[in-house]
Amino acid sequence: QLSEQVTVIEVGQLLPLILEALFNPLDVLGLNEIGVAEACKLSIERTDATLRESLWKNIIVTGGNRKIPGFIERLEKELRSLAPVEYEVNVTEEEEGEAVKRAE
């Protein structure tokens, strides 16, 4: 049974905070964790060196985060500052339904 108390949260007002928390969890939430850009960098660095250049220029964002206004642009900006200068960085988003098409 649901409580009769209802709390309504306007997500639109929280989006800037949510976006910042994804990139700086320590500053926003007090969590001693790395942000999404650092996680991408570490993932790429842990692959075979011959794959890294290709991975840096083929980052695809899927799921709900791609719908947060400014997420793609922020991720690409932060990754450019983390990537080796000799590598191109390209972040794109998956189009609606593309994951379903690949799974079929």
C-alpha cells in the first residue's frame, strides 16, 4: 500500500546537478569515485595499445544519459582533455532503436 504522502521532484531543476554529479561525484555527492570521463579513459587505457587510437575516436553513448542535455558535449570536452594529444576524440550518441536492430 502506498503512503498518502507524495513528494514531487521537478527533474528539470535537478538536471544540472545530475550532470555535474556524473562527472564530479566527489564534489557533488561526496563520493570518492571517479567520474564518467575518467572511467572511459581508464577503460581505454586497459585495452591493447593497438586498439586505443580507434577507441578514442569511436565512443558511443547509449541509454538514458545521452538524453541529459549537454551530456554528450561535456563528455567529449572532458575526454579531449584526458586523451593523448595525438589522438582524435569523437563522442556520438546511439540513435533510437539502433541497439535493438543490432540485437536482432
